[in-house]
Amino acid sequence: MSESREIASAFIRPAFAADDTAPLARPATVVDVSDQTIGLRVRPDVDVTPNQVVELTVGDTWRRGRVVWSRNGVRDAVIAYVELTEPAP
């Protein structure tokens, strides 16, 4: 028997100061979720350098986090894990 998986869409962007203009949010696909970590599949042109502070949303609320690691994936993708820290300002 096969399990069905729900794949959630997300958006990721670099963190920015409250008085700056929000940078362009890039699409991502959620591939894994734990209590404080979320795994994402992104296009190779999305900057997910480890230790970078980013913001991401899977709904209406932006959350701030830190890229823990990222690796090249298959089919022209990068897999990144983000440790969530706090809601974005």
C-alpha cells in the first residue's frame, strides 16, 4: 500500500530590517517538517547559504530562521534545512 503525501508550497526570502523594502520572495516546496526545523526544495538560484538568516512562510505568517545546511539535490534543485527562530517583524 502506498502512502499519499501532501506537499506544501512555501516562500523564502532573505531577512531584512523593518524599515527596508521586503526582498523578493522565492517559491519553495516543503519536503520535511519537525518541531523547529523545516526542509525545503528550492531552485539553484535561491541563496540558501548555511548560517544565513532567512524568512519563510507556508501560509499567512512569515517566520524567521537560520539555514542549517543545504545540498544540491536531483532534478535541478537544492535541498535546505532551516531552523525556525521567531516570527518575522
